[in-house]
Amino acid sequence: MSKSPRLFFLLPFIALIASSAHVQTLPENQYFDSDGVRIRFIELGSGEPVIAIHGYTRNSDTWLETIADLAESHRLILFDQRGHGLSDKPHSVSEYGREMGHDVIRLMDHLDIPKAHILGYSLGVAPIGMVITENETRFISAVFGGGAARWEWGSPVDLSNQHGYERMLSSPRQLRSRPALDGQDQIALANLRLAEKELVVAKESLSNTSIPILSIVGSEDPAIEAVLEFRNVVPTMELVVIEGASHLSTPEHPEFVRSIRNFLGRNRLK
């Protein structure tokens, strides 16, 4: 009997989770209302909560391949960022930007979580910079993977990228010409990227934060330059550079989850 495409998609996750002594079934999809936007999340394990934010064009299931082992000692909460996965995908710039940071706090409030660790990768790190500086008392620690908080915007690269996303929205041909985004809501993603500048935070706010920060980046990741500058802004930040790892391969490296587990263990809720 042939298997459905959805079953083939889920098989790696089922095998992964079944191998854990702490989680025996695929996590149940849950949803909450974030000021009118329906957000999907899943939970694994128990203990101090860790909220994880995935990268661009990914979703919560992506994390199951890399950080599910953290559920052996923590309550792991994964959610699909708006515009991604099974969450709503608004077609307005105003529905992204700071709203992506607010989603984290609304999720914590929905689950009655007063304080949590927060972890993000790539696109997922910009909202972290916002929420830890504006809601410092809500977080135990923060992990930035494959990227840095944004404290400035307007470089030639920023302006070029903005022009590209504006062209995507104004031309159906531009949407069809991006095969890497096939299967994604490209209009939602373009609006999301246009709103990224709203996640810029004051450099002084980052420098003055008392929240322990870990940054993990691959030595071959183009983001390493920004991460090294981030360390200059936050000298107390711990930095792990995974030799030979790229932006895509870093989360799959054993040192990635091992470094996070050790960091969380050193920074428990007092």
C-alpha cells in the first residue's frame, strides 16, 4: 500500500520523537490568538520553559530535527512565526515587525509563563533582541543562533533587499521567479522582510541588559561578522564558533545543541 506524501514528511519526526524516553508521541498542534493572528505551537518535555523561534521559511517541525533533545531537561515550546507553517500569514507590513516580538510575550501570557529562556536562529534572532530589551524581567537567558540583534538599519544591503521585496509585491513575475520560496506564501514573507527594520533596538539597551546571552555561529556563516560585532556591543556574551559549519549546517552539528544545553544548565532560574 502506498503512503501519503504527508506520512512520508512526518516519518523522520516520528522516528526522532519515538527514540526519546521523555516524549513518545508526535506533539499535538495547539493554537492561540495573538491579537487577531492565529499562531500554531507545540510543546515537548517539562522543566524550565524554553521558547524557540525558527528561521526564515522554516517552522516548528524544523526544530524537531535539531533541538528536540532539550526536552529531556526543559519544557520546550516551539511556535510557527506568523507568515510561516500553520500560523496565519497576513498580507500587510503592519502585521509583522514588532508584532513578531509581541507574539512571544502573548504566547507566554497564554501559557501563564512568567519567565522563560528564549532561543532563536537566523530570522528568529531579531525578535529576541526586541523582547529581551523591552521585557527583561520575563527572560532567564537568551540564545542567538546564526545571527545578531539589530541595532542599526539602512546599509546599502538593507536598502537593496528592501527594493527587492517591494518588487516582489509589485510584480507577479517576481514571485514566480523565486523557486526557493515555492510552497511558501511569498506575499506574506515579502511583507515580513519589509517590516524587519521595526525590530531594530538601541545599542545601549543591548549593552545594559543583565540577561545572560549565548551566541552560536558557524565559522563559514556570512553572519559571523555581525555576531563578532554583537560581542563588542555585549562583552559579557558567550560565543561559540563551530568550525567548518555554514549557516544551514550549524543547527545540525552536535555542538549546537550541546552548547545550548550546557548554557541553560549554567543559567537556571534563581
